[in-house]
Amino acid sequence: MITQFKLFENNSEPEVGDYVYGEYDDQGFDEDFENFIKSNFGQIIEIKRKLDTIYSVKYENVPDNIQNMFFKLYDDYYTGFEKNDIKFFSPNKEDIEAYLQVMKYNL
């Protein structure tokens, strides 16, 4: 049996194009919205650096009932995260998928 171990550690800053897993820390959002964010990953499409750094993160396959909780640009749905809301990021989609599996099964 082959077991794959990955160390999920970020030593750098997220960049445009990176895949991210984020969570809003108890900010009173709609439960369906929070569940969607916690069970999916997005991709950084823009970084706004002003007083605070905000990462604009695009999500795919957003359910109809929560689309109004996202910003919309053309057919893309995105939300904003601050750095402390981003729990994991990687330029590799496979890494973020593996991280979601770890989170899902509490490994």
C-alpha cells in the first residue's frame, strides 16, 4: 500500500492565479454561503492593496440560491478575502484538492 503525505504549509504570499481555500471567521454570513465556501476552493483573480490587502477570489458552479451573495463580473462569481481568511493556497490545483480532502475527512 502506498500512502501519500503532504505538508500543507505556506511560506509565501498568495498571488494572482493561485488556488485558495478560505473561511470567514464567524462573520454571520448565510449558512448556505458559508457551507459553499468551506467545501470549495476558488482562484485569485485580483489583489487590491490599499489599507488592507483584499484577494478577489473567483468561484465556479455557484448555486443559484447564493449567487446574490457574490460579486458578479460577466459570468464569474467572486468574493473578497483578507489574508487571515485564506487558510491554504497553492499554484497547483491538485494541492488544493488534496487539502480539501484532508479537511473533509479530518486527516
